[in-house]
Amino acid sequence: MAAPEASVAPHPPAGLLTARAVVPAALGLTLAVTVWAVGLPAGPSLFGSSLADLTVPTAILLALTGLWLAGWTSTTRESWRVVDIVTASVLGVAGGFLFVLWNLSWPVVSGALAAFPPASGIGVGIWLLPGVLGALVIRKPGAALYTELLAAVVSALVGNQWGFSTVWYGFLEGLGPEVLFAILLYRRFGLGASLGGGAAAGVVVGLLDTFVYYPEFSPVFKAVYIVAAITSGVVIAGVGSWALTRALARTGALSSLASGRDARRV
């Protein structure tokens, strides 16, 4: 008599979240709305910023974390290999030095756009590129967050005009595309997913900037800035990361990764 087959846990349908994903998503969004509505106390400070100034970043963090956990609980988790860690680290460090160059250029760029301040949102895409690129290349949970955060840490250590806020900005900017790829169950890494990752990062940085750095903007100016940031995220981080991934794959540098093997089949 044939041996009974071992039971295999069913996988969720491609691109769909499971019912249990509702709990972390709802909890994260509820906490985010509560923090935003109530606000954090003005007295204490954290890394040079008062807690009150961190109300919006905290609300965004809670919302993104809830959505990320919703996707994460709906997919199978693959462990990282040494080659994944090394590749993601190289991308993160390279992204950090790209940040350094862009940080130095930013006073000139923003000055040229000073006649219409919300237009400066078109330049934020450079700061969003490592996260989307890391996700496309590594294709595993945590890749977008790791590469973007590492790039931000490198930028902060080298030194820039924003200080430690660069690090928590990088964390949230990486969490944006991480949420998008989690909702896609880490199964889609084509141009559409890349554009979505760039857009998600653009939404995050657009909201952060308008509340943290440009609270004096009128509602119209804030809306224009956010749209500009999303557009920059889509074009620079989205299209740019997709093109860079394909270019790297053609050189053979990604031959040990799924992203490299897929590119060779195209």
C-alpha cells in the first residue's frame, strides 16, 4: 500500500491577502489615526526632535507597519542567504554615497526651484531609489527596508544637513515600498510593481515633508508637493530601479539571484 502523502500547508492565491491579514492592518491603521488625532506630547525630545514633531511620522510608521504585517502574514517567508545579505549591503552602501552626492547638490537644486517651492518634490526620488532597487534585486521580505535604511545610515554617518532625522526618514522611506511588495506577497517584481514601490515611497516622503519641513504650505501647495514627490518616486525610483536591475543582470552580477536569472530569460 502506498504511503500517505505528507500534508502541505496551502499557499494563499497569488496576489491575495489572507483573512488573518485584516487584524494587523486594522490595528495599525486604528493606532495611526488615534496618534494623529490625539498627538504626541510636546515636552520630551528624541534625537533632537520633540515628540510633538514626530506625531505624523509615528502615525505613518504605525499605518505602514500594520499593512506590512498584513502582507507578511499572508506569504511564505524565505530566509536570507549570505549572497542576499552581501548584495543588499553593497546596494545600501552604494545608495548611501549616492545620497551624499545628492545632499551636496540639494541646496543648488532647491534654490533653482525656489520660485515655486512645492516643485522641489520632483527631486526626492533619488533618496527613494535604494529601497525599490533592493526589493527588485533581492526579492525577499525586508530587502527594501534594509537597503534604504542602510543607505540612510551611511548618509548620516558621513554627515549631512539633516542629521539623525535622515535615519528615521530612511526607515519610513524603505517601509513604503516594503508594504507594496508585501501586499503583492513578494511574488511580483516587474515594471508595474517597481512603479508601485516608487509611488508608495513617494507618498511616504511627500506626507512626511509637508508635515515636518513644510507645515507652512497651503493645502494646495502641500497637494502639489505630494504629487511631485509621487511622480519623482515613480520615475526615478520606480523606472530607475527597474532599469538598473535589468542592466546589472545583463552583466552577470546577479547570476546567483532570481532577479538575474529572470532577466536572462527575457
